[in-house]
Amino acid sequence: MLDDMDRRLLRQLQAAPDLSVAELGERAGMSALKATRRLGRLQEQGILMGRHAVINWTALGYTVDVSLRVTLDKTQARAFDEFQDAARDIPEVTEIQTFLGRVDVRLSVIARDMPHYQQIYRDQILALPHIADIEALMTVATLRNDESLPL
């Protein structure tokens, strides 16, 4: 699936995603044209899903980070779909994950401060459809947030 050149290119991309394709290619030991072709192929194959900006929400004034574990009323046929569609409309929800098990959905919610979070929680989260149970976990510290894997 991946050859050594693909792995070298992906390692460089993980290490420095803000580099140009020419710089990535140079660091991986290939021309800019070859790097462009390989990155395009990796995207077509669904291996490389794009480049993303990492935003420091705290620097923008969002100091509260809460993880909500939600159990849905699964007696309703479209509970998952209706819940997810409504949750996507809340701007402060930065991540939605679904699970198998006791917890059905996890939402990551950011807020400027506790009063702002309380407003979001009361006015928007609790208004989401099909909630059977909800548990809030407030982030105290993020000790590791690294999606890089050895290639």
C-alpha cells in the first residue's frame, strides 16, 4: 500500500504540515513534482485527508472545555440522526463522536467562561432531541494531543 517514499513524505508532513509541497519533497528526498503526484495519490486513496489549521481556542478567549457523554433514547428510530443534526448547529460544539456501549455520543464543547458554558448547556445542549442521560467532564489539562504515528 505505502512504499518507503510515501512513508518519508507522510513523516515530513506530520512533522511540519505548514511546509510547501516543494519543501516537503526536498525533505523527503524527491522533487516537488513527484511529491505533488504522491500527495495527490494519497488523497485519492483516502490515506491523506487534507491539511487542517490547529486553533488555540484559549488564545481566542475560550477558556472552558467540556466533554459531554450523552446516552440517547434509542426507542426512537431516528434518535442518532436527529441528535447529531441538531448538535452540528451549535457553534461551540467542536467535535461529535459516536460510540458503541453505554455512552452513545460524546460532544466537545468550548465556552468563554462558566456563565457562557451554562448558557450553552441550558439553552442549546439540553434542548437537543432524544437525550436520556448526560454527563459532563470538564477538561483540567490536556497532557497529550498528538495524532502523529510512526510511519
